Amino acid sequence: MTNFNITIIDQLIQQFEQREKKAFCINDIYYTYYQLSQRVQAIRDLLQQNPPHQLEVGLVANDDLNTYASILALWIEGYAYVPLHPLQPLERCLDICKQVNCKTILDSSQASRYTDFKVITTSLLDNKTFRPQYNKGISEKNLTYILFTSGSTGKPKGVKISRRNIAAFAEAFDQTDLHLQSSDRCLQCFDLTFDVSVQSFLMPLLHGACIYTIPHDQIKFSYVAGLIEDHQITFGAMAPSMVRMLKPYFDELYSENFRACILTAEASPLELIQAWHQRCIPKATLYNYYGPTEATIYCTAYKIPTKNVKTHHGIIVIGKPFEGLDALIVDKNNQPIAQGKTGEMLVSGDQVTPGYWNNTTLDAEAFITLTLSGKNKRYYKTGDLCSKDTEGLIYYKGRKDTQVKINGYRIELGEIEHHARKFYTESNAVVLTQEKEGNIELYLFIEHAQEDPHPLIEFLRQTLPQYMIPTEVIYQKEFPLNNNGKTDKNKLKTLIK
Amino acid sequence: MERKAIIKQLQSIIAKEVKLENVELTEENTANDVKGWDSLSHIAIIAQIEETFSIKFKLRELAKLKKVGSIIDLIIKKQN
């Protein structure tokens, strides 16, 4: 049985003893594990003296040592953080606070935007010497964080992640092929409102490694390139969208120190990833990790080989389930389907969230208990379409809601995107649908300057049936990205006239 | 090209990308002074500057393009 105290807190406390070892590099300033431990203790003391009224505490997700120390202090004391992005509209953040009903907010900013709350200005607290004693009786069911993701209704929905979830994740991560070492210099290029950030700071901390963050006012991909070269980054998780932004500059970026790179958060196109590997980080081993927020960061892993990479429509396979996690592919009636067939992927195990914050309707839709071989198991319905091959490798085939039927034909939007990317090898392609007068129309977005779409359409006609030819091709020089670094499909959709 | 002429063109590029009617800039202004000029719109702004002035910035230069004065310096340097 996993245990948060042993897997997470005791490990962190052990690392705090390495007084001179560097823990963070933030805005070109290094902080040691000792300095980190002093900030953690200062915040712990305050939480003990003025206990928040409830276990969920707002945290302004700044890019500084106090913010990371706040997360660790909250966890040691048994609280959960609810990240509030400093650059997101205040109204959205207030809606999140209201949903969770949190009254206490930890904020390292000099002037807080949260005037009607009990704000703890963590940057003003004096350093304290770390005391390793802590309350070991905190339930594994207590939460570690609540992340709000955009809901289809327009109102953000909160995913609860428990101490058990995080402990199970950390243990499973360490059992994958990727082994972090205390000598590693690790990239943390995700906002704290997105869960890959938790892997990006937590796993290096548990191994005594150093974490390099991105200041909010920097251009992420350019800053990341600087870190990779100047600080000789050895490990990092990145979204394929960021790699694509770097692509025009591949000739200007080269590092032989980068030894392990995880691609995650989006589907990974083989051509892009291979070019990234060969031209910029030739000594690295690359991994494709997949996971919904609801199953704690990652739940499948694939070590990308240098040859014979398994793909579907040019998208790299997502590999095999994490240790302790069961992945099942089912049909519309939630019945397991034959190997090789495509269906929705369900996942079960200690990494799966206890549910959404105060939303039983959503819980009823997203979770299902199946009786398999006489045993009841609770599954999360990922909404992702996948298939398994004879080796047990899982292929990602798109979102359930991106599979559309036109004239009775089932269409995978990824297939159209794949062929469009063959025509525009340097550009990204996204297909979105919109209903018009009862018909579903296909819109193909190309990340490219405006030009005559006819050669592309002619190319598509050579391989795709007529019903898969997009109604319109929309050129956009740069695709908008959302705060998680993924292509913002909602914004793209607004370009449909 | 004169600095004043460049700044005028920058004003119209930035206004268009951040969807404001007009933007008044001085050489001392940075991205933080203009509403909507965030890391996302910055990429579109850079692409637009490159196209307008027929220049190409290097990857490591992008990080320095936060201040209007530095953008102008680089444009002039690249055009010569």
C-alpha cells in the first residue's frame, strides 16, 4: 500500500539535510535545499499558529521560492493547495475560490489582488530552522491539490487529487525506465495550474536534483532554449507545441547534456519529435507520456526507440500503463473490446482521482464501476479513443468527441490532420468541426501564412474520401496556445465564420 | 529607417495583435505596459515585426525583445 508520508514527506525531509545542494534556479538565482527548508518551516509555523478554516487553501502560483515552499509546507501540515494563476483574470480565480469556499490564500506577492480574503504574505515571514517532526496521522484521503480545468459548460471544474494519488504516482514514475539522479538539472516549464508542473518540481525534489523554472514574463520557448544551453539541462518534460515553436530555430539550439526528455500533454507527431532529437538533443532518450489530470499527471509511458517507432497516423504510441494502473479499452456499452479494436480508454488504480469538487453530476458521468472476473473496480472514463496491439502498446487515436460521423461515415479528425501535415511538413494542422444547418462541417486549420488552399485540397483528395475533405482551410500564421502550452482549440474555433 | 518611423509601425503592429484601437509607445515602454501584450501575443507580434521589416530574429534574441527601445535597436541592426 502506498503511503504519502513515506514516499513523499520523508523523502523531502531527507533531501532538506543536503544543506549545500541546489534545489532551485529561479530567474537566475540559485536556492539550496537548506534555504528551501527554512522557507517551508516559516510557512509551517504560520499554518500551525493560524490554522486555515478548511483543508483547501488558495495559492497564488507565482514563480518564486516561497510559492514552491508553500506547497511543501501545506502538504506536510495536511492541507491541499488550489493554484490561482497571477496572470489569469481575477474573476476566474475568484470563481475558483468561491467554488472551493477557501478563505485563506497564500500569496508571495507584495501587493495581493485578494482583498476580501485572509491573505498570508509568505514573502514577509522570517526564515526558520526546519524541524523534521510532523503529524503522521493525516489521512491518505486528504487532498494535495485541486486543479481547475475548463469545463464544456464554460464553468471550470475542479479535479481533486489525494495524498494516496500523489504517492501512487511518484512510486509508479520511479518504476518507469526513467531514473532521476541528484546530479540532474531539471526543467519546470509548466504553470502550477497544470499538473505536469507537479511532476516537474516534485520528482526532482524527491531525488535531490535542481529545478529550473521559467519566469512568467519570459517567452517560454526562447527562455527554455537558453536554460538548455546555458545551464546544461539534463532532464525535462515538454509539450510538443513548445518543440514546434522551437522548430524554426533548431539550427540554433544544441546540447549533448540533455539526457532524458518527456513529451507530454498533447499527441506527439513522430516527424517533429525525431527532428528535435536528431538536431538538438542527440544524446537524449525520449519518452512519450500520457495522462489525464483525473489520473494524476501520467498513466502510460513509452520509451521512444531510435528506430521503428510505433505510430498511428504519424502520432507516437503512448505505450503501456504505469505500474499499479489498469487500462481497459471498451465499447459504447462499457464492455471490453477485442485487441486491436478502437474504443474509449478507461483507467483504474490508486492514481485515479476521488472525483470532482462538489459535482456529483460530473462524477456520475465520468466514473463507472465494472465487475470484471468477479471483482468490482472503479474506472475513470478518459474520453480518449485508443487501441491496444499484440504487445500491449496503447495507440492514441484522438478524443471521443473528435470522432464524428458524416453521412454515416465515422471520421477520425486525426487522420485528416496527419495528411495535411504531410503536405505542410513544417506546419501544424488541426481539424475542428462545427454544425451548420444540421450538417457537421470540417474546418482544417494550418499554421502557415495565408495562401491558395487548392494544392492542399488536391493533395488530400488523393488519399482521403470526399466526405473527409474539409469544407474550408483556414490559415493562421501562429496558433494560439492556452496557459497549459497546448494549442488553444477554443480560440481557433472562433475563427470559423 | 528612422527610430520614429519604426515606433509608428510598431504601434500599429502591436495594436492589431493585442486588439486595441491604438497603442501609444515610447522607447522606455515594455510588454508589461501594454494591456494584452503577454507571452502569447508576443509571439504573434514578433512574427509580424519580422514580416513587416523583412528581418529574422535569432532564438536567443527573442528573449531580449521585451522593451520597445531594444526592439528598435535590433531592427536597425538587422536592416543594415
